[in-house]
Amino acid sequence: MLVQLFFKYLERRHALTLGHAANINYMNTTILEHFSQIRHHETNPTYKESARTFIYEEFRRFGLDTEISNFTTDNVNGSNIIGILKGKRFGTPKDMIVGIGAHYDTVYNSPDNLKGSKYFVNTWLPQFIASKYNSSSRYWRNLYGFYILDTIMNYNNSAGSQKLPSGLTNVTIERFFPNVYTSLNADNFQGNYIHSVYGINTYHSLNPSLSMAWEYLPAPKYKMERFPLDFTDVDILISLGFSDIVRSDHASFWSKAYPALYLTDSGNYRGVMTNCYHEPCDSAEVMLTEDNLMFMGKQADALYYSLHYLAVTDCGIPPDIENTTYTITNDSLTAVYRCTENKVVVPSTSDATLTCMPTGNWSNISFVCDDSFSISGKESLRTFSGQPILLVFLVTLLSLISV
């Protein structure tokens, strides 16, 4: 409900209809001019360098603080292009980091593309956190996580166009992802969806905000199937036959238990890519269809709104309340407080929670934890639990919606 409310607020605040907004012509032209040839350090280094320069300049054109991070790891030389859009809480304890990642090289005969993400996760990101936030101990509390994209353009609504990885069976999919299996089976295994793969027990808002944005956007023919994992241990997933789930850059994040959501069309397990994946027919001429561009455009729209939601509604670390401890729900939108030993919640009707509001602030504290309370104590707390606060809350929401 809170996410839906925020999307309605976005519509009013920015005079937008949350419809299709991605610039299909820009996407088409960009792919043709900058990403339609092999980008490889040996077979076509000039075109790879040109693609890197284009990304760098586009990041800067859109106002990002941009750097090219060169690295050498496992005898492989590489360059990550990193762009940062600083929020008003940048570098403060209330700041939260959320990002998008993808590799810009082509895989054919190239070094393992995970080298770049491994260096980013193992070296660059910890150093960045330590330098900007003065401590590595706050690492988890300053990181929402990353959306990792890898092969996201192949849409196919033909029956049977979606194949399963060789290590999996219908029984395996039905066991681990029953909702997905039911949906795919009812749809005759069409390749008409994007895979969203994530760990359900990781502290982040990546899935709730993206899922709500996807469902809120039009063009329902382009679907999303969610693959929630009880764990993201890479070695265990491989042993269970899910090696294809961990073959992209998100695995570098998962190996460090960092939050990451993987978006993919499944690469070589769908339609024309069963024959063309990493082959010459994996080309702009084959892939630049209206359906494919619109499919990728919806993903761009959903990511835009999801990132905007996370940025605006980032409430940071919940406030400390005397005699309490707290946990944060998986969607990062609610802080649930518990009284320490021999303390009770006052008033007793309170659910002892705070909500992250669309304004980016935690809701007002309406409870305390104490030994007991007297009649005078009840009087002093009445404004917390009575109508005045409720009326202020409603007025606040209405003012947000009508801005």
C-alpha cells in the first residue's frame, strides 16, 4: 500500500502518467552505433574502447560523478566505469546506496567478465564506503544493494520458446519455484517475461519496489517472473543444478552476501538465442525488433521508478528509542521495536513500529518502553494514541498526494 501510494504521489508531483517513458529511438540508435559489434580487447579493442568512452561521456552528460576504475586481478587487466548520482544525504549515516550494474564487453573468447564485478565488490566498494562514510563497520547499514542486468532484450511469445537449463527439470522448478512453474505451464512456456532472481532473506528493498513498479506500468504482455531464493550461497546453488542462475556478475555480490537482484531473459534458453547466443547471428539485425525494444524499455521504466522510490523514501537508520531493540523488515519500510527485559510498551495498544514515509522520514514515535505507567502517564501519552495524531497523519498524506 505504501509503495502504491508513493507511485500515485509521483504522478501528481511530477505531472506524470506512469506509462511508457523509455526513449525507444535512443535505445535503438545507441545499440546500432555503439554496441552492435564485438567489444573485445584482442579481436576489436578499438570498438571496445569506443563503447567505454561513450558510456563515460553519457554518465557525465546525465550529471553523474564518473570515473574509470582500472584494475588488474588474476592476471587480467580491466576497467570499470562507475557513475555516482549523489543524494542530499551522501556521505551521512542516513545515506543508503542502490545501484545498477552490467558488463559492456562481449564474452566471446574474452576473460571471465566476473573479474570486473569481483574487483568492484572486493576492493572498490569497501574502499568507497570506508572513505565516504569514515567506517567500514557501517557497510551493511549503508547498502540497499544492486540490480544486475545481463541479457535483457529477448522477448518471445511463442509456445515452448522458453527452455530450462540442462541441469534443471520441471520437477526441480516446481519444487523450488511453484508459483513460477504454475505460471509458465499455464502460459505454455512462452519466453514473454524477465527473470527476477533474488534472496528473500537479505535486508533490502530491491524486489518490492521493482515488482510494484512493474505491475503498475502498462504493457502487461511483457511479464516478470520472480525467483525468490531462501539462500544465495553460490556453491550450494551450483550443487543443486542452478549453475546458470549464478553465471553473471550478481554472483560476485552473492559470494560476499551482499544484496543483489539479477535481471535476465535467460540468454541461450529462449527462442532464437538457443542457436545464436554468443554466435554471429546474435546481432542487431536479429535483435532490434519492436517487441524486444519495448520489452527492454519496460525494464528501464521499472528500474527508473524503483530507484526513484528507493532514493526518495530512503529513511536511513531508524531512530534509537530508549529500552528497545529493533529489526527492519525485508522491504526496509518498517522498523519493528521490542522492549528490553522487564520493560513494556506504553501505550499497550501500540504496535511499536515505525514506517518509512514517502517523504524520506520515519513516522512519528508514538510509544515508549518503560517499567509501568500511572494515570498521569496515560494522560501524557494520550496525544500519541488519540485522534490528533491520526488527523495530522491523514493531512500529511493528503498534502503529499495533492502536491
